[in-house]
Amino acid sequence: MAPTRNDLPEDIEACHALIAKRDERLVVVEHELSERDAHLSLAEQELSKRDQLIEKLQHQLKGLLRNCYGRRSEKSDPAQQLLFDDILEKLWDTPPVECESEEGEEEAPAKKPRRRGRKRFPASLPRKRIEHDIPEEEKPCPECGKPRQRIGEDISEQLEFVPGHFEVLQHARLKYACRECEGHIKVADKPLQPIEKGVPGPGLLAQIITAKYCDHLPLRRQEEIYARSGVDLARQTMWGWVRTLLLEAEPLYEMMKDLVLSSHKIHTDDTPVKLRDSRSGEKCESRIWVYVGDRKHPYTVFDYTPNRRRDGPVAFLGDWEGYLQADAYSGYDCIYASKKVTEVGCMAHTRRKFDDAQETSKEVCPEAMAQIGRLYRLEQGWKELDDESRKTKRQAQSVPLLEKFKQWLDAARLRVLPKSPAGQAIKYALKNWKALCRYTEHGELDIDNNAAERALRGIAVGRKNWLFFGSHKGGQAAAMFFSIIASCKRHGVDPFEYLRDFFARFPAYPDAKRADFLPDRWKQLRQKQAVEVSDEN
């Protein structure tokens, strides 16, 4: 207790001693308080770190739950957007924007006793007879000159697929011989087949490829489907046909690749696909990359790599020059460093990061999405404009909105924790700001990379069915046939009809005219032929 007035000493020395004793006590108390404050500060810091970790884990958990059970688009309530339009109009003094393996089927199971010979096709299947005659000038006997008489025929059966049912094509090659000379036998030539000495017809091969790479039906399921029609086609046999067809389709794939690399701008993205090691059975992660050509080169080409290293896009693009629109994957940095390729960012990725962080920051993220929505609504109204007009509109309206959005991001960064989901979204936008704004410099560029993401959507659906690639060859086959089918879809061409005609005529087609089988040119020629036939009738 503090001394009372009567207890205080009267002499000066005693008072000084009392004061010194009090000062010592104050020093001790101050030291104890400072230690307590230090402990409290450390505890507060630890609690702050735990709060950030909890917020981060909650954000990840909500993202996983939404991926499993919720919607994945970044659409928001239009009424909510109108509220933010009113706020932005007051803040910025601008009017609201109005709209104008299982690829691994090549791995054979345990060997069974080998059966000799080829199975005969069921007698219940309808037969269609196709006669192949020898030319008229070859019918006379080369020795006596008299007409050779038909003495028989060689029949080989080919399994063909017509949508809805199977049929067997009987290729009857007529034989001729000279009765006078009793010899000089001549047999009609058999037309070139998609697979030499193979039984599948062009339609059957087109059905297998379309079902596998367009409809995402693994060969195991196709085996079961065809068995219901009375046709026994082992998946190992069908995979052997697919591997053989790679050589037939490779020239077409290389032509489409060269045309994509002639584009002024390319959209690219990648998606993971599991790769199964045929020896160990373990699975690792391979990648499928997509490269979408521009309007003058409307082809979509896929590429397979066993990993996600930068070597894949570097090898594919080579010495290409132009605008590359992609996400912020660091593997592209060495490509941009060459100064030949210009980076174009994706505003959809930026919007998605703010959308994912909405639950953790209900003030910053919705406002950011509203500002990005204004940019998108402008683009929606300019879809039908030519490139030069679109560029003019962007410079006049989009650029001012982007400048104010940048100012808002700089200010909003101070309102959130740097490592919070909202802070990371702002950091992503500011780090890639120059690339995100580059679309305003040219009318042909897009505000986002959705063209590439749409192209990869089919693979994301398909891998739920075939699960993995069984080998590097399986990945290469998938990339090649994905490219052909995606380019057909881009031009409104039926992949089955296209592949059936391709397998029937491409082997014997002149090399100089093989470009006629590019999907857009093939479609034009078919339409031209249809018009000519209708005119004749």
C-alpha cells in the first residue's frame, strides 16, 4: 500500500531513498508490463496466422465442394450487377454499360490359347455384292487376241458399318481367261483399302474413331456394344487398327498444324490426363495442349506431352511469331522473352479468382466482378463489328474503364490481407495487368481465353470415361484424332461422314491434292458436288 502523509519522512535523505525505491519498483513493473505485452503481441500474431490459415482452408474447402456439387460458372444475379452499376456510376461519373485409357486398352490381358485363322462373319449379316471388273482393253487374250471368258471370281469379305447396323461387303474380283489358249488368267484389281489386307471397311473405322474420340466410348465398351449385334471385335484388334490409322492421318494432322502456326493469334491451354506405365502399372500425369487458330486459319490442333514442362509449347510453336493468348502459366515466359511472341492475358481467369474468393470478402470481390462485367457487356455489343471498328470502340470505352479499374485495384489491395483469397486475386490481376489490357490494342484479339477452354471441355468429359492413357502412343493417337474431330466440329462437319470418306479415298488420293481433305475445303467440295448433282437432275 502507498504510505500516508503521516508516514512520510521529514528529512531530505530519507525522502530521496524513498523516491529511489519507488523508481526501482516502477522499473520492475514496467519490465513486467513490457514482457506481458510482448507475450500478448506474439499471441495476437499467432491468432492472426491461425485466422488466415482457417480462412484459406475454408476457401479451399468451399472450392472443392463447389467443384463436386455446385455450379462452376461465374454468372451472377443481374439485379446485383445493377446495384454495382449505380455505385460505379456515382464513383466514376460514367453511364452504366448497356448491352448491344481408359486409353490403356492396348494392354492385352493374360494370354489365352491362340486360335488359328480368322473368324467368319455371321451369316445373319446382310451381304452387299460389289463387282470389280477388268478394263475392256485387257479382256482380249494377249496371245491369240480372242476375248477371254469369265471362269470364276475371287471373293473377299470386308466388314462395314452403316449407321444403325453392320453389313458385309463382298468384293468380287472377276476373273478372265482365254479358252483357246487355256491360260492367261486376269483378275480385276481390288481397290486400295484403309488397312491393307484388313477386314474393316471405311465406315467401321470411322465409327470406331468417332465413338472413341468424339463420343468418348472406350474400346472396351464398343466391344460390348458390337457383340450385341453378333459381331466379335476384340478391343486389342480395334486398338491395332487405330494405331495403323495414325500413319494415314499424320499428313492431315501436319497440314492442320502448319495452318494453325500461320495464324496471327493463337489461343492455347492445357489439361492433365493420367498416363499409366505399362510395366509398373503406376499412373503419372501427362498433358494435352490445345492450339486454336484464328478466323483465317480455323483449325484446332491438340498436342500430347508426357509432362507439363515448357518444352512442349516451345517445341510446338518453334519460330512462330504473333499473339499468344493463354493463362499466366510460367512455362510460357521463355516464349514471351524471345520478343517474337506477345502475351495476351485472360480476363476470365481474373474474374474466376474473384468469384472463388467471394465468400471470404463480400465487399471487394463482388465489386471487382461488377467492374469486369461492364467490360464483358461492352464486348457483347461489339461482336458483329469488324476488327478495326472494334478496336476503335475499345480505345474509346474499354480503356477508360480499365484505367479506373486499375486505380480501384491499387486502393483495394490495402483493404485486404495480402495472402487472403481476395488479396491473391488482386495480386494476380495487377501482376498480369499489361497482358490483360492488351486485347484493347487490336480488334482481332479476345478479352479472354475461353476459345481454348471450350476446346478442352470435351477432353475433360472424356477422361471420366476412358480414365487414362495406356501409353505414349495412346496419347499421340488421342491428340491426332481430337484435332481432326475438333476441326470438323468447328466447321459444322459430321465427323463420321468425314472420316468415312477420308478412310475410303485418302490412301489413293494424289499427294498434291490432299489439302482437299482439310475439313473446311472438304465441306466446300461436298456442297459443290451436291449442287452439281441437283442441277443435273
